[in-house]
Amino acid sequence: MKFRKRFFLQNKIKILLIFTIVIFVSIFLVKKNEKEDIQVIKNKKSDNSIKKVPPQKKLIKLETKIQKGDTIINVLERAGMERQTAYKLFFDIKPVYNLKKIRAGNKFILYKKDNKIKKIVYEVDPDSLLNIVKDKHGSFKGKLIIIPYVIKTDIIRGKIKDSLFESILELGEKPELADILASLYEYDIDFNRDIRKNDTFVVLVEKKHLNNKFIKYRHILAAEFINRGKSIKIIRYTNPEGKTAFFHPDGRAVKKMFLRCPLPFMRVTSRYGMRRHPVLGFSAKHNGVDFGAPVGTKIRSSATGYITKTGYNRIMGRYIMIRHPNKYISHYYHLNRIKRGIRSGIKVNQGETIGYVGNTGRSTGPHLHYGLQKNRRYIDPLRLKSPTKNPVKKCYLENFKQYSAKIFLLIYSNEIVNISEKLQKVFINYAKTKPYLKGL
């Protein structure tokens, strides 16, 4: 006990000093923790104040195209509208426009804000739009808007250097014009094999302008393509019955019963007739033509008809057979896949996509085997003189020839200034003698 008292008395100052330091440090740490807690609370408050500020709302534009088989109800449902609301929209708009008439390929634009549809614009046709909005009472209002295009007529002349596409671009025109021309001449010219350097063309075309700016092409009124020295002319003509089509100057229809080729472009890899079989090695008759093309290339029906058979065969691969008028049957073999909806019994139109190029069955590479039968006998598709369809009726033939002559006289005239006024005069003078053309 004496030793402990002596030790405490001797170290009293040191113990007090250590105790004081411990208290001071403890107070400092407590205050520091309090400051940190206060800072955290402030930060939380500031975070809450930021969250309370509403986010910037923007109008979002969603553009799509109507697909084959679509109805307005499932189009709106895909866009996020409830089914009941979609039906309400349909019935509200019906007095202005029947949305049952929506067509595959037409544009459908939705404007959304805060994940709600605020406005809908539907492309009724190339010259008009249907505008749909929702009023404050929850009803949908529709309005048909005619686009105020200004139509200008132009003559375009060109010469082939490498391809029609490049020649059109060099003239300062849009590539769409090359596509339109190629589709008009696809019954008479193969733009992959037939055209030559220095072939020439001239086109009388209508152009749509809006606010003095070119928007798109309207109609080709007439054209001439000189291929290997041979002139091929076409003209757009509307008869008194209101039916419009393209014809040659003698009244023959440009459109023929069969396309030259089921593919948009072609490379013949094996022709019709006797050949050495590439797989089996012996000579045999080839009952069709092989067109080489990349896998996935679209295959078109060469003529309007009804699907008679589709399926798979170890030799033909995936295949389609189509029955056409006048006892024709077309065959399509080695497909990669058949387009959805193509099955026996349905009708397909000329140029409609039916499948895609593949390498199935007995095949040495991606290609389409295209065969054609007449009265159940195979014929050479490349030598087919395809029948024309619906020429100008005899009762209108003289009027058509006069109209055709005037239009081509206009094209070949050296005075190409004020072409729109001259074309208008041609129509006016011609209409004076033909009462049914008044108002065109």
C-alpha cells in the first residue's frame, strides 16, 4: 500500500496530463463525427432537391412502315397504345378516313411525349397525309392534309459510261430515277448484260417541289432508251376509262406476262439444254437456267399466279412451284428459305417476293434454278417471247397514237426552255378535241 501511494504521488502530474490528453482527443473526435453527420444530411437534402426537379420532357418521333397483314389496331398496340384506346381512335377517325384502308409500305409516324402518344401522321398516298391528335376531352380528331407540291416537268438526257446508275448520278439526279427506269425497261432490257457504253436515254419526268426544293419524282411521262442501236420507247397513257399504264408507241403494253428474270440482277451460271452435270459428272438435259447470286437475294414471282407446291427435296432443296394463266408453270429451286406466308393455294402477283436464294439440295454453290413449263413441257426461259398484257384498246388506239406523237415531238424539240408551259399547251390543245380529257 505504501508503495502504491508513493508511486501515485510521484507520477500524479504525468497521470493528470495523460487523462487530459485522452479527454481532449475524445471531444475532438466526437465533434468531427457530428460535422460529418451534418454534411451527410445536407448532401441527402440536396439529392432530394435534385430529384424533385422534373426531367426535361422531349417529343420523340417514331417512324415505321405498315407491314403486309397489319391492321391499325395491332400497329397501335405495338406502339404501346392500349387495345381499347386503339379501337376508340379507329371509330373517332372513321368519319374522316377509314383506317381499314391502311396499305403495306406506307409510312406511319408517331410522336410520343412522357411515354404517351401525342400525335399520329399516316401517309395516305404520295400527295396526302392523315393527321391525328387527341383533344382535351380525350377524343381523337383527324384531318386530311393535301401536301402543296409544285409539279415541274423536266427532260433528262444521258449517255451510258459504265452503268445506268452511275450515269444518272453524273447528271445530278437521284438514284431513285435509275430504279424507276430499270423497272420500266426490265421486260425489254437486262441492265446487267444488255447495255453497252455509249447507249443513250432521254426521259420526260415530273418532279415534286416543296418550298422551291426538289422532294421526289412523280411520274415518268415518256422515255426512250437506245440499246445497241435499237430504240425502245415507252409512254404513260390514261385512257378515257381512267386506267393508266405504260405502252410502246404502237399500242403494245410495256408490261409482259413474264419477267425476264426472277432476280433483281442476274449472272447466268448454267443455261437450258444438254450439259455435263457439275455434281454427277455425266451429260444430261438441264430443264432450266441457273442464276448465280448471293445467299439471301430476293426471288420474285416471274408472273402472276397461284402457288401449287412448296417443300423440300434432297435434289431440288427448298422449292416453290407456281401455276400461271395459259398453262404455264414456273419452278424455283435451291432456296435458302421461303418467304413467310407463301404456301399452296395463295395468289402471288408478278414481281412479288416469294423466297430467297440459297444452296440447298444438290447444289455446288448459291444460286437459283429457274424452270418454266408450257403445257407440261419444259421450255428455255431465256428464249421465251413473253405475251404482252392488255394493249391499248382498238377504240382508243388512234387517240393514243396522236398523243404519243405529240409527246415525243416535244421531247425531240430543241426548244426545251419553258418545258412545263409547252407540255401544258399540248394537253390543252389535245383536250379540246377530246371531251373526256377535260379537267386533267
